[in-house]
Amino acid sequence: MTVPTVCGAAKLKNVLYFVIDDLRPQLGAYDQHETYTPNIDKLAKQALVFERAYCQQSVCAPSRNSFMTGRRPDTSKVWNFIDHFREKGVGLNWSSMPQYFKEHGYFSSGVGKVFHKNLPPNFDPPSWSDLSQFPWYYGDPGHCPKNTSWCALPRDHPFCDVNSTSIIIERLRYVAQNNSGPFFLAVGFHKPHLPWAFPEEFIKQYPNQSAISVAKFLYIPTGMPYIAFYNGMRPHKYSDLHRYTHNITTPYPVTVQQQLRRGYYAATTYMDSLVGKVLDELDRLGLSNDTIVALHGDHGYQLGEHNEWAKHTNFELATRVPFMIRVPWQPDTAGKKTSALVELVDVFPTLVELAGLPPCQENLDGLSLVPLFHNQTKTVKAAALSQYPRCGDYKNGNADVCLHTNRSQFNYMGYSMRTDRYRYTEWVKWNGTKLEGDWHGLVARELYDHQGDDGNDFNAFENENIAESQPEIVKELSLKLRNIFSKH
């Protein structure tokens, strides 16, 4: 490929960017071996793996508006499925991550669920190269019969992620054959988002449903304020769950939990096979040595831990994501891991620096993580921040998660900070006029101790809210939380 240079720098590097929906770090790369993900695990052995990476809000559209711009939700003003960063008065003139690469001579193209559909509208045309020649594809994620939570379908079913795979491979071939300069190619896989629909051969990887483990702690954390809970995966949406009670105090039966986990696992293995196909094509075309490969989830996911079955919370399992970056010309980072606290807002500045571009001069909330490629024990930030709004009455554990509520009508915002040892969260009243949390309107506090947490045990932490018994720690962390969030 003919690749331009910038400011006399070395040859610019390509970027292949995977965004995976609802993927929690239950992968071999994170010492979690119940899920079969050989392709992502292979990538991890060639990459730097971030063991403590966190999204800024645990739901699709706000998270994607955040990491695609390098800004937090309080900066982008996106907290649900209504708004987007391109609105007048917000980020109309911002450079998104793919746009920044395009503006520096890259062929920029995406397929699948990278931005959330229509947030920004039409997948944000400023971000991509000629859309008339390279139309966007999102596709219908498909539905299981009778709205069941998961289903194994014939191989010839029109799976949207299979179509996305075919299109991104076509675009890899295009850049290889046309000397189009450096490229930024993004592919967003919808699975393992609900419904967990996948080709039937992938359920065979999990033949014994009764052998699948379930969460060890099935009930809400001791002392948890009800505003922290989300009663997700409500039975009325999935007919296979309709006959079971699921609320803040009643977990699903163990057999149902195993059934649900089996569906999630099979959908994850299906997605992993598609990641493998794209990476194999990158190798076949001879592009791997000059291409950064980044992969992460858009937020975490809970599979019964604390009686939670989705995201939409500030808990560790909802906010922690898998994240890895392969840099072939830095072989000393292959297979290395870092436990430094990092955030998805850091992806934009990190990929820019790794590719050899000048830093973005806009006011990003993220930081480059390149120092961790040279020293995995380095501390790049003292805390990772997340947040989530709540609407309506939370006192019975059924607060709405505001997905379709005007942001001026939110009732509360939960601001959460993950430090090296603790997760500390404050729920405050929402000022709908200023669109910011009212720090004088404190509703509840949460404090969870992560001492000894190496990230490998999804069940051992955040089982007890110790805020009331640790007033000095709460005082210290409250000051830090408010100081950090008030800067954004």
C-alpha cells in the first residue's frame, strides 16, 4: 500500500477496530474459561490486555457516543436513546474518532453496530469516507421465534453479523487492492446482545446445560439502596421467561439461569468465530504487520450476579469491559496484561498516537494509554468513572432507566468511581434545567471494597455496601468523586 506521512513522521499505521455489544470479560484472556472464544483469546496473546477497563455508561447509545468522541456522557449530553453528540450547542463541530483519521488522510469506513443506529443520524456521515460508494450496513439483528431469549437457527438464516463480516472483508480487500492509503476500518458486532440468536452449530459447544455454572451470589448486595438496582430482562418481553417470577428479591430458578447463560455463551462463541474470519482475512491480505487491532465491549453484562440480568447499573460487572490492542511492531507487549485503571474514553487518543498521528487538539476527556505499552505497571489515572440515570420511583426496586425519557425529565443520576481498591457511588437528584447532577440533593451512597480483586472472580466482590460503616473512607472518596465529575 502507498501510505502518506504526516509532519515527516514514519509511515502511518492502519487501524482495524472491533466493537462488541454486551460483551463482558468472560473470556480466556481474562482467565474465564467456561465461554469458548478461541479467536479473541488468540488475539489477546498477541496484544496488550487491559484487565481493568470501564465504560462511561452501561448502555449502548450513550457509551458509543462517549468512546467514539472521547467524551463522557456529561460532556456529550447523551444519556439515553434520544439524543446524540452532533446536536447544536453540543458537538456539532467535534471530530469523532473515525473522522479524525479521515481528516488525516485515512480511508475511514465502518459496518455494523459501531455508532448506535441513528445516534447520530445516518451513522454520522462526517465520520466516514464516501458513503455513496461505501454504504453503511447495520442490519436487523433478528429475532427468535415468539420472542424467546435465545434460539439456534439454520446456518442460512440472514444473520446481520454474518453480513457485517462479509462487508468488512470486502472493504479490507478494497484497501489492499487500491492502494488507498492508510485505513481506519470499524466493525460492530451485535451479538451477544439479546436476543441470543446464532447458527445452530454453536449450541453444540455447550452440550450439557446442567453443567453450566450460575452466579454464587444470587441476591442483591447487603445494604444496597434500591435505586442502584435494575430489574432487567423482564419476563413480559421473552415468552420463555413469562412463567417465572423475577424481581428484586426473587432470582430465576437455577435451571432457567443455566438456560440463559447457555444462550449468552453460544452467542458469544458465534461472535468470536466472526472476529476470527476478519483477522484471518487481514493475515491473508498481508496487512497484519502494519495494522493496529483494537477490540472492546461497549459495556459489561450481568448474568445473574446480584440478581441482575443485563446492564443499566453502576456495578462492576455492568461497567467493566474486555479491552485489548495488538500493535505488531511492539512485540514486547504481546500477551502482556496491565491492571491499570483505564476507560473507553481513552480509546480515541490512544489509537491516534499508536497510528502515528498528531494528538487531537480538541478537549477530549480521555487520555492516551500509550505509556502502558512501555510500562504495564504505570498508573495513568487514579479512578475510572461511570454513571447512570434513574427515572420514577426507585423505592420498590423498579426505577426506570430513562432510555426514552427527555433528559430534562430525569429524576436522579448515579455517579460512580472505581479506584484501585473501592467502588464508590453517589445517587443525587437531577437538575433538568442545567442538565447536571445536584450534589446538594444526595439520595444514597454505595461503597464496595475490592481489596484482593484480580478481576478473575465475578462473584467475590460488591456483595455488601459498607458505606454506613466506613464514614471516613466515604468522606474521602466523596470529595474525590465530586471534584473529578465537576471538572467534566
